[in-house]
Amino acid sequence: MHFPIIPQRFWLVVATFSVSLMLYVDRACISTAKDPIVAELELSDRQWGAIMSAFAFGYALLQAPTGFLADRYGGRKILTIVVAFWSLFNGLTAAAWNFWSLLVIRFFFGAGEAGAFPGLAKVVYAWIPMAERGMVKGINFSGSRIGAAITMPLLPLLISAIGWKQSFLVLMCAGFAWCVFWWTWFKDDPECHSGVRRSELFEIQQGKAAAALSEDARLSLGEMLGSTSVWLMMGQYFASNFTFFFCLTWLYPYVRKAFALDELSTGFYVMIPLLAGALGNVFSGCLVDRLYRSSFNRWSRKLPAIIGFALAAAGLAMSVSQESAGGATAWLSLAIFGADMTLAPSWTYCIDIGHRHAGVISGTMNMAGNLGAALVGLAFPILLEKYGPSGFFYTGAAMNCVGLVLWFLVKPKHMKVESLNGALS
């Protein structure tokens, strides 16, 4: 009996999906562990918000530098190092003894996670043809949302069984195991991978449109910061992260307190918007690739993002008037579905215009996005205290409208023939 040979880039998608899933399990774990940590370390809500923001600031500040390192040294080394680093500091969360120690540990945890998505962007550029990038990035990010979703109901059970400190140590060991696998299996150049057949290698090389980029091309900091496209990507990603980071950090405690739910019920309610985000990523990735192959090629990156921001704004605004957990969850699910629709086009566009500089371009965008995330950690408890939930949700809706406008200003490129200088203008 003849069995079809599965392309190696299928296994690459599985591997990158798994690390994306693990990234957000590790990141979301602290949200579900809030109550025992706050009780043991005697933290206030504002201190907790500062700890959440410390992660986001560490994550944001290292995006561009780790993107540069990924471009220079490749995804094999960078992803191995960053996963090991963040896993170590995730485990060290169990050693925190007061507010300041936890603040420092979570800052370095965020700094470690910073290299993950820029490193994955470099991997996608090296291995994935242009016509498949939207779907691959959508699957990558769906893993992160599924990881966060399963964390919400399952981690409280693990914490109840073995304690919050031991739970962080278990996640640390899982991260170390992934590092061993990745270093052993992955190669930066698909031509050097023994499992890549000649026919698949031809598809990869043809689909990358590598001939459009000179191997001697260099990208200076001045050229990157002088690019209108890069600034537009940074601005819209700031708005997108403002919406999603709330879901990741404050949604669980907010829903539990606002609707007087127990831990397990809260976990299942909070899981729904995160699963909606995973669906939004896959749907948007499919739409990006479908439009790329059609006569609407020049809208393949813009249109999914514009639709996503419109849905996110509507979902946040409508969630304000809901009086039940089910109603609020439904509208917040629409908001997260929309916000996550913006991810695949954002990262695909950065990979397209960055080419061999995909790591630093996408990392710079993600840096701006996570400054928006850091702002959420600080702003939510303040806005909630002064204006109630409506103050935060209407602010988020307005920011999504700004993101929508910024995508209208993005100049669509014909991705098959663009050059580096032409794209970064």
C-alpha cells in the first residue's frame, strides 16, 4: 500500500503551532493563578496591574532586538534560546516572595517571550511560499489563542491539585522539552533538512519570489523608521493589542467579579472569546491567501484587517450594555474574533515587505503592539474604578476605529513583484 509523503512544512506548521500554544499557556497561567498569588503576596489590584504591565514592557522592548538577532542567526538558534529563557523565568515565578520580586521576574519572562513571534516570522519567510503565508500565520496565532483558552478552565484545576508554584514548574519543564525537539529537528535552510524532498524544495524556492531581493540588500535603522508602511503597521497593531491583552489578563478576574461566578464557570466563559480569537485567526489567514490568489491580490492584506477592526469595535461597544455573563461573553467573543482577524494580515504584510529582514520588521510592529498591551495592564483598573467597565470598553472601541483608518492608509503592494526599497516607502 502506498502512503503519501507528508511535506516537511506541514510538520513545521505543527511545531510552530505547538510553541505558539505553549507561549500563551505560560502567559495566561498567571491570570488564572491571580487569587492565590495575590493572597499569598498581599497584592492590590493596582500592583497586580503593574505586574501585568511589567511583562508587557519586557515583551515590547525586546521585540526589535530579537527580530534583528533572528534575521542574523536564524530561527533555530533564536527560538531555542528564547523558549528556554522564558521557561526558566516562568518557573522562577514560583520563587517570588513579594511585589517587587514578582515584578522583576515577570519583566524578564516577558523579555524572554519577545523573540518568539519575530523568530517565527523568520522561519515562515525561509520555509513558506508567499501564497501560503496567510494561512500559516493564522494557524500560528490560533495556537496562541487555543493555548490561552484551555488554560482558563484547566489551570485552576491543576493549581487546586498541586498548588500554583508547582504548576509554574511543570510548565517550565514542558518548555525545556520543546527546546530539545526544536534544536534536533529544525534547520534554518530547508535545503539542509534531510526530510525535504526535491519537489517540496522547488515549491518553497519558487513561492518565496527570492529573485526580487538582492542578497546584498541591507536595511538600516533610519530606512526602517523612515518607512510609512512600518509606522502604519505599528499604529494599527497598538490598537489591536489593546483589545486582546485585556482578554488575556483582566477578562478572567473581571468576569468572575462582575457576574459572581465560581472559578470553573469563569474559566469556561472566558475560554469562549479566546476560542473565537483562534477561529478569527484561521478565518483571516484563509481569506488573506484566497484574496492573494484572486483578482483582488492588492487587497489580500488590507481587507481582512479592516473587517476585523470593525468587528472588534462593535463587539466592545455592545458588551457594555449586557447584564448577563452569556451576553457579555458573546459580544466580547465577536470583539476578539475581529481583533484576531488583524493578526494574519499584519504579520504577513511585514514578512512580505521585510523579506530577509522579516524578523526585525515584524518585531518592530509587535513592539508597538505590546506597548498598547502594557497600557491595558495599567489603564484597566484605573478606568474601572473611575468610570466602570464602559470607560475601558468605549476606549478600546475607539482605538479599533483608529486601527481601521490606518489600514485604509496602507498602500497595497503587488506582493509578487515588490522590491525591498519599493515596499519600505
